[in-house]
Amino acid sequence: MEAEATLTGEYAKATVEGRDLRGWIDEAEKLGELKRIDGADWDVEIGAITEMGHHRGEQSKALLFDNIKGYPKGYRVLSNTLNTVKRIATTLHMDTNYTRLEWAKTSICGSFQLQSGTSWMAGAT
């Protein structure tokens, strides 16, 4: 048995576009949530920089490593994508104006406001 889902309107467009990682990277960059790092070493620097960024919490950036030493041009690594409420909301096509506390309260008992203007009730099927 195959399940079929139908999305219409702006939400469908945003969902389809959101499935492309390049689109997510562009959106994160527009929000000031992405830091590009060029020429890092895969063996030592990528892991260490990712770990340091992770510990910054809500002040962290998603990290896009490009021109990695020892790898051909075009091989990239993206890390720390979901460290902040703003990036989680972006990934889910939701409003990005939540604090961490508001996010927790809303995700447990409330409804989210999608960027398309429609709402989604947590726990609803």
C-alpha cells in the first residue's frame, strides 16, 4: 500500500524547495545563520571547529566547509545545521521569531505558525 500526500499553495512550493540543501544554505545565509570556512583540514580542523561552534548554542552558526584540504573542488561539509531555534524553524518552514523557551512551550502544547500563514497544531494528525 502506498501513502499519498497532497500539498497545495505556498506551503507546497516552500516544502518542495526546502527539500534542496542548496536552498536551505541560501536561506540560512540570508538570515545570517551561516559561516563559510574555506580550506580547512579534514583530519583535525573540521571536527574541532564544529565542536567549538556547537558549544556556542543560540549564538552558533551553521558551518559550511569548502575547498577541504586533500579533496577535489566541490566536496563540501555542512555542520551545526540544527543548533538554533531559528535554523530549526527555517528547516520546518516556520516563523523564525521564537525564543528557545517559546519554541519549547509551543512545540509541546501549542500550534506553530508556518511561513505560508497557515497553522499547524502540535500533536494533530
